[in-house]
Amino acid sequence: MSIKNNKNNKNNKNSKTNKNNKRVDTYSHYKKDDKKLDKKIKELKENNRKVNATIGSQDEDSSKVEGRNAVIELLKSNREINKIFIAKGERQGSINDIIKLCKDKGIVFQEVDKAKLDELTETNHHQGVIAFASPIEYKEISDILEIAKKRNEDPFIVICDEIEDPHNLGALIRTAEIAGCHGLIIPKRRSCQVTEVVSKVSCGATEHLAIARVGNINDAIEELKQAGVWIYGTDGSAKKLYYEEDLTGPIAIIIGSEGRGMNKLVMKNCDVLLKIPMKGHITSLNASVSGGIVIFEAVRQRLLKK
């Protein structure tokens, strides 16, 4: 819910505080009763299965992973690797680590001319290595909640509302993984998907963070609310500063698209809107930068609470 005017701020704040406590209590109630939480997760899985059957999969048979760090993280993961191309010539630095990992895991790699990699690259920064792996395995919202449950932690989720720039999405995935988030949610349409560029920018974080792809962000928000998760939107029109809010407990932080910000309906479905103070002539931040600021404020608060 957005804050419309100062006259209603006091009442809104009180109602949100009460609603927030209620929702946190709801999640705590689920945590105390594993059977109820398992039932809720099962319901979400079934709902997502029906949605995915309707929309269909957009994955291809394989995806490219480029760059040394990204390929190293791929080799450390459990994804199936179809082939790896390594540039011929002198081997220095982490390329030797990649070769060792290939040998240790029994993965065959092929040495090719650098011109071949230049021809294949999508990022124009392959660093002498390109891997072809099975498509990333997108998760469900229920999987993300299950990860939080297994860690015995309150859900900490990032939602990307129509982020179109692969560099922003990759940077947000990297930030979310480093911050210890349980997962990240993206829409299936009008949004960048997890491509080789995104994987490269994330420095391989796509191999470690659960990423859910949903048909409708608003439906995803409702599912999270049903599971007791509190929804925070980031918008420059908000009345509340991001560090004034309690970001402990089960939360999801929504980062809006570049230029447009959050969709109006998505903004309406947020429980609280937060803003970052701006002091200069430029009145907006890069989506991945603003996301990082709010995400790590939540990390700071959670560490202090322990």
C-alpha cells in the first residue's frame, strides 16, 4: 500500500505496523508447525505447476556461459555441461583452475583458436573460455520458501519488476547471492531472462541463487503474502526512508525497471514503499545500485538482530 498524503500517514503507519506484525506472526506460526508450512509450500508448487503448464517453457537446449569466474562457478555447480571451449596458447591464471576442474570432474574440453571464441561470444568478454551447459533450472516460489525453512531463517527475497538490462539483472543476482538472499523472482515476459550476459555479469552467482520465473508478479506477491512475507517496494515518491523501516523478519524487496520504476499495480500491492534520499542534481539511481543499497540495509539489520 502506498502512502498517499501526510494527513493519513499516522493512521497508515499504525495499520501497517499491526498488519506487519500479524504477517510475521503468521510466518512464525507456519515455522512452528512444519506440517502447515509444508502444506502451504505444496499448495504454491501446485499453483505454479499449473501456471507453467499454461505459459510453457522458453528454455533452449543449451546456454552459453562466458568468462573465467562464471565458468569456474558453473564447474562447481551440479549443472550438466555439454562442452567447454578454451583458447589455444599460453595458459595463465585462473584458466589453469578451469582445466584442473575439468580433469577432476571428467569433463572434456576443446582447445580452439581465439577467433572461434570471438565468433561465439555474446558478451564480447569471454576471457578465453566459453562453456555450453544445460539451461538454468528455474525454481518455484515454493522452492525459495523451502530454502529459507531449511536454513531456519526468515525468507529474504528480491523481486525484479521488468528489469530489461542484462547488466542490471546480473548485478542484482550477484548482490542478492552475496547478501544471503534465499531467492530472486523475475517475470517471464517484458523482462530480461537469465542469459549468458547475465551469468557473466553475476560472476557465476546464477549457479548458486534460486531464481524463480513467474507468469505474473502480482500473483507472486499474493503467494508470498499468503506465506507471511512482507512486501517492500522501492520508489522515489515514497514518504519513508529505507533505513527507517524494520527489514528483519520475512521480507521481499521489489526493484523496479530502469526508467519506469515499478508497475502501478505492483506498487499498489506493496505493503510499504521505501525511498533512498537524493541530494544531487540527478534524481535517480541505477536499478542495481539502488537495489544493493536497500538489500544490504536489510543485511545490516539482520546481523544486528542476531
